Amino acid sequence: METELKDFIKNPKLKDLMENYYHLTYEMSATDEELVNEYNYLLKNNELHLIFECEQITEYAMYAGVPVEED
């Protein structure tokens, strides 16, 4: 049974991961509501792995010395 996310109050790390994912995917920042909606969309479509793949890309880029754009 899947439970939709309502906010990031109890999980700020997930919010950080979602902000990173959203920025890399859409090349823009998002409101908390947009992040929650995107998370729930990924959950429903069995695509949560994309959040962690974006984190891996970011970590690799930082390790390799590749400049990473910040908002």
C-alpha cells in the first residue's frame, strides 16, 4: 500500500534530494508543494530510483571536480 507524501516536515533530507532531482530534471527550482507533487508522481509510477540516480550524478560530479550549478 502506497501512502502519499503530504510534506517534508519529518524528512528534510528527502526534501534536499527532491530539490536536487527537480533542479537537475527541470533546470529550475520548485516550491514545497511542487516537490511533494513530484514525489507522489514518482511514487505512483514506480520511479523513485530517479531521485537517487540524480544524487549519484551530483556526488560524482563534485568528486570529479565538475562544476555543479547552484540556484
